[in-house]
Amino acid sequence: MPAEFYAFGEILWDCLPSGKHAGGAPFNVAAHLAQIGVSSALISCVGRDPLGEEILEVAGHKRVNVEFVTRARIGLPTGTVIVTLDEQRNATYELVKPKALDAVSKARAFIYGSLAGRSPYNLEQLDRLLDVTGPMKFFDVNLRPPFVDPPMVMDLAKRADVLKLNDGEVGQLAHWVRTGESIPETPRDNASIARDCQTLAEATGVYCVCVTRAEEGAALWDRGSLTTAAAPHVEVKDTVGAGDAFMAGLMVGLTRGIDHQRVLEIACRLGAYVASHYGATPLLPPELTQPLR
């Protein structure tokens, strides 16, 4: 049977101080969707190597459909990421090349991110997928150096129904739209977030924009109306995958027509729970997923 949700992009190994964990934002979202109780499938690629075999086994254990995960040509290993944490336990990433994730192919319908678009081949596949009508399309913006390409990001954003990005990214993109300069800016209050969302909406034609604000929670701007929710206070172990858990909650909530305030509160709790654990896809307790079932 076809899955309810599809994620397009990378599946790889996050090499954290706490150990090796299966990761990649699209995979993380698919794994969290499966835990929430909806069927999810990943459209990706892994190497013909032991790491590829192992990561597909992990995906199966997490109930992620890997029917559309292809195997890379010989010589392209499964992707890995060296992850380090700063004093606030935030993650930075060093992408290891060559990567099977740059050979992503075949898809259906979905969530997609800007990192998957850095390969011309992936962009070609993504363009075909975005022509599919019917599914709600969520675009997860990720302005991670050195893969910061505002024109490409804005082009991909125009194909979405919902944009999700953090407060620094919404400020940076809005500043680029206004001035043509890509200078990082972080909105500090609801008024500036709403203003930046309005700027992006007018530039892309997408009128539902979700902005995550780390420990301050999140905001959802929908045609001029801004809804906010606070994040639960937790002891952060690492932030890897927290945004992906948030995205999974957001996707299920919005596609089911749940009230925006409720959606944000649920998504913030999911993100906070993952941040309080090591690795991107810890087992979610039933009390967090039940409101979305």
C-alpha cells in the first residue's frame, strides 16, 4: 500500500560523541511520522556497503518504508556526518564526501529540504516530484554553510504549500528578498517574525510559514495571522533531530486540520523531548503521539 507521507532526501550516519546514530533530516522526519502512527516512506539512496545495509536495517526497525531507497553505483559509500556539539549542545555538521545521498532518485509525495537540492541530479528529480498534484508539500529550509544559496531556496519555496524554517533563517531570507544581500538576521519578537513571514509569503506565494525558535518555542504565520507556542523546558542532551520531530508533528497536525495552536504545542513538545535525548530518533512516549492519532 502507498504511504501517507513521503520524505525526499538523505539518510546517513550521524557520528556523535554519544555514538553512531542513523540520521539525515528526511529519514528522521519519516521515523518520527512512523512513531506518531502514520505510514511513512523515504525516497533516498545508500551505498552498496555494510553501512548501507546496516542503516536500512535500522530504518526497517523504525517502520520506515524503504521501497524507494535505491543503492548507489559502486564507489559511492553510504553518507556519514561528523557531528560535534558546542557548549549549548547544538550540533554542527561536516559533510563527508563522496556521499550516496547525492544520488537520490525516484519519489512520490512529500516533505523536501534545501540540502537535498545541492546536487543538480537531485534537483532534476525533485523538480519532477514537485509537479505531482494532490499532496501537501512541506519545504524544510536549511541554510547550513557552505550550502547557502538563497535564489535556489526561494525557487524551491515557491513550489511548497508550507514553509518551515528557524528564526535566523526567516530573517536571513527576508533580508535577502528586501536587499539582495544574504546577511544572517534573527527576529527577536513576534512583530519582526510576522513581518519577515509576510515578506517571504509575498515573494513565494506561500501563505503558511512556520518558524521555530529553539527554547522559545515556535510561531505559525497563516495569511497575516500569527500563532505562537512556548517550548517545554528540558535538559538538552543534543539538538540533533529535534527540528525533525517538530516537523513530523507539524505535518500530521496540519494535514489533519488540527487547530494551529494545538499543532504548535504538540510539535514543540515532540521537539523538546528529542532534544532531551541523545540521537535524532529516540522512542517517543505514547502521551506525546496520542494527540495526533
